[in-house]
Amino acid sequence: MRTAADIAVAAPDFDHDPGTPLAQAAEHTVLARHGARMRPPLDRPGATRIFVVANQKGGVGKTTSTVNVAAALAQLGQRVLVVDLDPQGNASTALGVDHRRGVPSTYDALVEGAPLEEVSSPSPESENLFVVPATIDLAGAEIELVSVVARESRLRKAIHGHPLVGSADEVGEDRFDYVLVDCPPSLGLLTLNALVAGNEMMIPIQAEYYALEGLGQLLETVEMVRAHLNQGLEVSTILVTMYDARTRLAAGVADEVREHFGDQVLKTFIPRSVRVSEAPSYGQTVMTYDPGSPGALSYLEAAREIATKGAPTR
């Protein structure tokens, strides 16, 4: 039987063998994983910040950004609740939470009026991360909600009715610091519910030619919601995703987005990354799947920006 001393002798000596690429990669990953536990926590906001993550254009990294920003915030000492509002349930998959038909989900909260705390589950990603999963039942929710009174404010009622959502004075240290709502890639009744529920909006924009296509329609919808249903909604965060620094096109799109939105655009861009794309197939975010990768480090920095910038003043 091998002793701890035997294992220590057999282990690769990173300090004395720095030239081996495999050893360097292993060391980097180990340090990144342990670093997540040793990072000093960021200051918590005084009250729960409720983010809507939306863009009706598909393939822009909306769900990917939702789960990775959530996991990064949790690693930075924040308590986070992710509400999966997309019937495909991709956010639930990435966060390692069961979302087969029959599992308590956002459908139960929206249509049946179940309390949100009864349909949420802890994520194996982090002890600070919780998820309200989406099941395929949610696909029919828009039709079922049409005849419901105050149908556009069902999610708002559910989120604000959660006993851990609120200010430090009202809820205490166990409160959620962030609620992130992952929307479907459409401007239907589910997304409208999210816009009415949120205080802030994060829009992921792909660094590609069609990045701004359809964005005008989304912003018009936001203005309509602000005018009639939720005056407190602010587009606080624009996140540029799938950025390829090797191309002039990506730089051009990023410049155009910054010209349009100014300080709302995070300084951190998310690079195009195979590791980020692979992570959900293992039921993980890239934050735990490959914590030393450029994608993971970029999402960590983006989360840090969001947390340190604070909620917009109204």
C-alpha cells in the first residue's frame, strides 16, 4: 500500500521541472481550481440584484453567459439564484440540475403559482449557487398564461415573494445577492415576464457581422416595458461574446457596440473557446470544467466587473 510520502515522491515536481508542457498545464489547472476556493470574496450588494439575460437572436452565447457569470459570481463569494426560463433547459443542464418532465420547475412557479423556494435546487457547481430548472412543460406555458390575470407579472411576483430576495435589512445574510433569469431566444410572454421581473438587463452580443441585427427590436420592447410595466428596468450590462482577437471584424463590431452603448459595455470580452462549448456536455460550466482556460478567466473577470460596478443609479 502506497503511503502519502510515496505519493509525494511520485508526484511531478512542478517547481523543478518547469519545461514540461503537460506539467505546466496540470499545475495551472490545479492552481485555478484551488484559487476558486481561496479567492477573497467581493463585497456583497446591499440588496438582491435581479438580472434578465436576453437577446432574441439565437447563438449569441446567452445561456452560456448566464451560467458562467452565475458560477463566477458564486466563486467570488456571492449567493446566486439562476431561473431557467428557456423550455430547452440548457442552463439547467450546464448547472448540473435535473430537468426532466415532472421535476418541480419554472413552469410550476409561473402557471401553478408554486413558491419559487419550493422549485429551486442547489447546483453542484458551487455551494452558493441555486437553480430553478426549466422542463419541456414550459413550452406550453405561453399559451396557458394567455388567459391568466396579470400574466406578464407572474415571474415578478414569484421572485419578489422568495424569502431570500430583498435587502440586507429585510432578509439578512442568507439573502441572494444575484438572481439571473435566462430567457428563451424570442420576445414572447416568457421573456416579457422576465423583463417585468428584472431590475437590470444583460445583453450578450456576438462579435460577428449580424451582432446588432434585431437589437433595435429588443430595445424597443425594453422601452415599452419601462413605459407601461416596469419603470425600474435598466440595460446595465452589454457583454461581447465569441470574440476573436485575430480578426478585424471582431474588433470592428466591438468598437461599434461600445460606440452605441458606452459604459454599459463590459471591458472584458469573452473569447471564442472550444472549452466553453464543451463544458455543458459534462453538466458543468467552464468555471469548473477548465478553470484555467481563457474562457473561464474571462467570465470570472466579467463577473468581477459586474459586481464592482454595482447596480445603476436611478
